Amino acid sequence: MGMDGGRRPKVVVITGASAGVGRATVRRFAREGARIGLVARGLDGLEGARREAEDAGASALVLPTDVADFAQVEAAAAAVEERFGPIDAWINVAMTSVFSPVKETRPEEYERVMKVNYLGYVHGTLAALSRMLPRDHGAIVQASSALAHRSIPLQSAYCASKHAIVGFTESLRSELFHDRSRVRVSMVHLPAMNTPQFLWSKSRLPYKPHRSSSPRWPPTRS
């Protein structure tokens, strides 16, 4: 999405904007002159994303937010529309993970992963829908994973959260279709990616996880 037929620049909100796929998405929209709401917890990463966006000629608003908290997500959405105008696209990317066998993973770790990876997407989607549906305009994109369809060992919390996103999004899509809504929702099922998640995610493995050369296998030894 770039400039809208010579009218105002697109207004885009990206969660997980401070690093990895989220930050790469910021760069992509920045090249097209979008106005971007940058949503994540890490202020340093958000400021870096803002500088990159502005260097590319875009406008960006830093919004330190924990997507697990709906009130914070709603406040971020309101701030974006106050600064830039109606949101055209909302892209959910924020994630966390735990590298651990099921038998060693703690209940609170499952809870946190689900709050960020699944409920974070629900919160972003609800905030976007409440604004897009009355206008009958907008796009919501869920950055999902191949692991939403084929789970692997040592990432049960992450895989479960991605499966949940699929179930939620498919239900929403059917409702929008029934209502003949012009709001669009889609999922992007990413393959194995070389992102900072392998450095930042909690791990109980006896070795350092990193991206495998083959998406068929779980994280490999380093």
C-alpha cells in the first residue's frame, strides 16, 4: 500500500515494530511514504524504527505498548488516528516464545505467550475493527507461521498460539464475508526466518537456538 490515488498517505499500524519482521515491515511501508504507528514494548527499538522510517521520507509515531493489554492497544489506536487520521491497515506481528519441552514449560509461560501472540492479535484486530467497520474500509493482516499448521518439538506454546490465530481469523473472515464488508483480513504464514526471536526468547535448551536451514526441523544447535 502506498499513496492512495494521489490523496493522503496510507495510515498503517504495525505491532512488533521494533525488530525482526515487524521492523522490516516498517521499512517497506516507509518507502511508500505511509504514516506509521509503531507499536512494541522496547523503546530503543521503536526509536530506531522511527528514525529509519523518517529517513525514508515517512512519518512515524512511537507507541510503547504491551499488546497483551487491550487498554494499551486501544490507546495506541486512538493516538494514531488523532495524529494521522483514519487507519487503513493494521498489521499484527508482535510475538514471544519459549524454547522448552512441554514437561518443563511453566503455566505462566504458556499464559504469557498466549497473551502476546494470540490475545495481542485479538486486541489489535478488535481495535482496528471498531474503526474500520463503520467506514467499511480497511485491511487487517495477521503475521502467522507455517507452525500454525505443523507443530514442532520444543515450541509448544508458540505453535499453540499460531494455531489459535488461524481459528480466530477464519471465523472473523467468514463473518465479514457474510456481512458483505469491505474490510479485509488475511494471514501471512511465514517460513523459518532469521530474526532476533532466537536471541530474545526464553530458552531451556542446552544449546543456543537459531534459524534452521530447513523449515522441516526445529531450531538447531549453534
